[in-house]
Amino acid sequence: MIRHILFDLDNTLYAPQAGLMDELDRRIVRYFAEELGLRLPEAVRRQAEYCWQYGSCTEGVLRDAELDLDAFLSAVHDIPVEQYLAPDPRLDALLRRLPQEKWIFTNAPQEYARRVLEALGVAHHFRGIFDIRFMDFVGKPEPTAYRRVLEAIGARGKECLMVEDAVANLAPARALGMTTVWVTPKGGPSPPWVGVALSDLMELESALRSKEDGS
């Protein structure tokens, strides 16, 4: 029985078309350019290299002695999120109907995550936020991050459902026995570690009901 739902934050609770992640990417590139003295094309390449090699820019910065990770996180996430997001009554209603305990599991810092939840009008639905600092800066898709979250909520993998837009982040969740939901507006084939692929997060309730009816 699924008792907990772990939600990713960016491009999962809101649609990519909101533009918030695009702004975050721009800020990362600008930060690299300013702090490392790089030309813009070189800064773009540095960002891409970090994401490809380490799975996230945060992990790349952590391993790069040239940059201060806390300063990086504060600078790039200091975004007026209310310019990109607005209260979402449909999301609020969906979360209200789901009886499971709900958590945020994100590679972003907690203060940013809280502002996003407040801008969407859904902060009251979540028991807590597991952010990059909670994970000692070793975030998704590192398996240790998932095990730390399970230990914190006192649950086994099979009692949890994880909802993500980044499909690679679902593989460790599946390996720990979690039910995995990939939110992918573009559609397309799913890798074997994806339990359910949804084109819209609003389909989650019916997918969860089908899963429990079949178990």
C-alpha cells in the first residue's frame, strides 16, 4: 500500500511552459560567466558539462573548488517566482484529494522550494521538504539521497510513490521498490524503471487508483 508520495518540484508541480526553469538556467550561465570569467558560450558549455558529467549543476559546483556552493545556490535561486507562477486551484484540489502523506524531494534549496509552493498556493499540503542541503549536497540521482529520505520518513520503498519530470531520477527510486511516475508532456517510450508515464500531473489520481486496484 502506498502511504507516501514524493514529489519533485520544478517542471513537475508546474508545467515547463511557466518559464521558471528557463530563468534558472539563464542565471546559472550568468553566474558561471561572472564568477569564472568565462565568455557566454564557454559558460553555457560549462553548465552542459556539469549536467552531463554529474547529473546536475549543483553536483558539478560541489566538485569544483573554484566556486562556493552556498553562494551559487543563493544567487541562482534568488528568483521572483511569483512572476512565473500563480495559485493553481486544480493542483490544490488534486493534492487535497490524495490521502497519502506528501513530501517534496528536490535538488533545489529549501527556501526556494517554499517560495514555489507558496506561489502555487499548495504549501499546506506537504509534510516537509527534502532539499539539497538535507542530502548533504549529494542529490538525485545518487542512491544515497533516496535512502536518506526513506529513513527520514520511516518508510520502505514499496510504501512510496515518486513523481518526477526527469526520468533518470526515477531509476534509483525504482531500484528501492518505489512506484515511479514520470510526468512527460512530450510523451514517447518509457524506460523499464518507469511504472506510469503521464502527460499531465492531473492524471495522477486515476493512475494511482488503477495501481492500487491492481495490487
